[in-house]
Amino acid sequence: LLPYTGREQDGDLEMADSKRIDEFLSYYTKEKENLFGEEKTALMALILASYEDYLNENGLTQDKRWERIENLLISENDLFLELLDYWNLAEQKESDSFAITPLVRSIKFFI
């Protein structure tokens, strides 16, 4: 599924693929009940990194998939607090942040 070698330090960032976001989201949704917490977190990290790349590559601030991602994040927010903290960049100005930082900051449970 992914070109994993075992040498990656930040696998979610290194394996991110903006062309496979829909595939990753479908897999998460389909396998949600069969995945353990760490697997869900790793897959969500991959989704967020891929979405970040997509937004940057296309000069966008959001697209239709964000609602789907946001719903998954909210549905199991206890698993994703550390991950969201990373993308939130609480100490940074929005101008110094990731493309998805404003989206992450807008999630109701995270405020």
C-alpha cells in the first residue's frame, strides 16, 4: 500500500501523497472498526499530511474533503488530540502556520 522501508522518521510526512487522499479516507471509513487506536492515529496523520500537501500544491485553503476529514477527527477526537496539537501551532501566528492550521483551529472540540 505504501513504499515503507522502515527508515522513515516521520512516516506520515514522508509517505504523504496528495493524490491518494480519497483512497486514504475511504480506507479509514471502511476499516474504522477493525483498526486499533495507533493505526487510526497513523492513518489520520497520513491523511492530514496528504491534505496539507494538496492544499499547498493547488494554492487552496480548503476543498470539499475537509468536511469529511473534520467529521472523522471529531468522531474520535480523544485519539487525535496530540496530532491536532501539532497542526494547530498554538504559539504561531496564522501567517507562519501550515495551510491546514486555520482548519484545525476551527474544529469546535479543539477550541
